[in-house]
Amino acid sequence: MGNKIKLLDQDVVHKIAAGEVIVSPTNALKELIENSLDAGSSSIQVVCKDGGFKLLQITDNGNGIDDDDLPLLCQRFATSKISAFEDLETVSTLGFRGEALCSISHVAHLSVKTKVSTSSTATVATFGDSKLLSTKKCAGVQGTQVSVEDMFYNIPLRLKALRSKSNSDGAEYQKILDVVTKYAIMYPGTFSCKRVQDSQPFVIPAGPPKEKMKRIFGAGVFKNLLDLNIELADGEPGSEFGLKAVSGCITSLNYPSKKSTPYIFFINKRLVSCDPLSRAIRKVYQDHMPKSSSHAVVFLSIELKSENIDVNVHPTKREVRFLYEDEIVDIISQKITKELTKSSDSRDYSVQS
Ligand code: ADP
Ligand code: MG
């Protein structure tokens, strides 16, 4: 006799799925920052307690959420951003799966305070296991504040595993700060981040990427930053691979660094990891500098034809797949080689003259 197959309870299904979407405080933070950006925010403030495990709070000045939409807010696959599968090809918002808030409501205590411009009052709503639990009217300003408390309180194993990996509050906070600073470089608005016990937040004022990098990495990095720009019109060599543009900043060969800073890549405004590109760029620096001090600061915003990218590879959207990866990595690393050697040639020249 076979084993009896039965459908899992919706609640169990959600909890299993939630563990895949929300894997850590930093990845919850990424989802919440992306929601704020999708809502058109120009100011995003992050407060956390105990590395985000006790509290993760994101306040934005975006569109806000209508009272009518609150019952659907934490339903799985409920989204205001797409309606057909084909929309994924042209989706311009960072979110589209309608899973983040749902997942958070299954692994933490979630409350949302929000106000739209057409309403005179704000609403505070609490959620649990996909459901709206309570609402209350209160005074407030336009925008949304999402508070996530006691993350993974109901998944003790996950909590324990994450906690034992990094044992100091400082290390956890650094990861949170890393996420905030990456988005701050890419997006022009003001970002700030603090721990509850800090009297002042770390503020990254609105401005272009280079100014943000100055604030984040300091003057030493800033004065060695080279601009990197590629623009390919339709029909130009390289454009056949779907590459439209690259813009960013990289440290020059005059900046030997023993400290490794992960390269920052955005593809079509999405924060992604791209190992082949990291490897290729690392090799360029290593070929031109002593290996032990060849760490560079690299920020690249890459624009590809949207029909060439699959954004729906992974629930956390950490990866995207795109066509002609090798060719595109080649074009970018060749350009980096050119800019680096050009700037070091001109330095030699100015020393000689
Ligand atoms: P997704 O972003 O994939 O749509 P989420 O679960 O992250 O799914 O969010 C569900 C919906 O809640 C969004 O589609 C959006 O309409 C609304 N929302 C979430 N966060 C915000 C926010 N900070 N400001 C305004 N609306 C928001
Ligand atoms: Mg989202």
C-alpha cells in the first residue's frame, strides 16, 4: 500500500515558502527598501535593533497605501505591480511577486503605518500569517513605515543558525548598513540608517552616485575614483548583445587597497550579484597591481535590453539571468582595463613633465 498523499494546510505552505523569501534580516530589509523605492520615495530611513532581529523599521515618504488595500497587503501573490506573466518582460518596478510582506507576516510581528496624500489621517495596521489583524487611525505624514519585530521568533532553528554565524551585534549591523549604502549609491534620494541606541543616524544625503560614495567610503576612495561610462546606440558593436549602457565609478590603480570591498552591481536598477563579472574585474586589477593590495571599490549600473533579462530566477531576486553574459562581461572588463591604464599613463606623464 502506498503512502497517503494529502494537501498541506495553507498555513504550512505559507510558512515553508516564507522561509525561502525571507532568509535573513538583511534580505527582509532589501525587500522593504525596494517597496519604498517602488512607491516613489525620495527619503528612506532605517532603524534596527539587535542586528534587525529584534526590530527592523523602514520609514519612507512614498505614495502610501490606501485603507482599502490593507486587507490584501499581506496576501500571498497580491501585488499592485504586475497583472500578467508577460509583464515580467517589461516590469520596471523592483517588486512583482507579491510575496515579501506576506512572508514577513509569517515569520515576524509586522505592523504598517501609512498615509496617502488624499487622506487626512494615517492608519496603523498589524498583520499576522497573511491576515490583517487590526487597524487604528492616528496622526501621521505621507508615506509608509513598516516595522518588523522578533524576526524568526517562530522558527527557532533558523534564528539559532543565523545568530551563531555572526556573533556580534556590530557584524550584523554592518550587513544592514551595507544594504542601505548600496541602494543609497544607486538611487538619488536621502538614506539614513541607525541602531536604536545610536543618538544620530548615518545619513547619506541626496545626490549623484559619486557624492554618495564619498560619504560612504571616505575622501581617500573618492579622490581616486574614475568615472566609467559606456553608451551603445542601437546598431553599434556590442549593442547586439543587449547592452545599452554602463555607468559607474571605480577606484584607479593609484589606490592600492588591502581591504576587500564587494563590488556593487545593479542591473536595470536591481541590486544583483554577478560572479562572472566580479571575477573578470578582479582579474583586471590583479593583472595591473600587486595581488595583495589589488582590492578596488567598484560600483556599476548596467542597463540591458529588458527582453534579454530574466528577473524571476530566485525568490529573493538576488540573481538575474541575461543573454550573452560572456560577451557583456568582456565588453565591461575591456573598458575597465582601458580606463585604468589610461589614468595611470596620464599619471606617469604628469610625473615626468
Ligand atoms: P510586491 O512588491 O512584489 O508587489 P510586497 O509583498 O513586497 O509585493 O508588497 C505588496 C504590495 O504592498 C505592493 O505591491 C505595494 O502595492 C504595497 N506596498 C508595500 N510596501 C509599500 C510601501 N512602502 N509604500 C507603498 N506601498 C507599498
Ligand atoms: Mg516588494
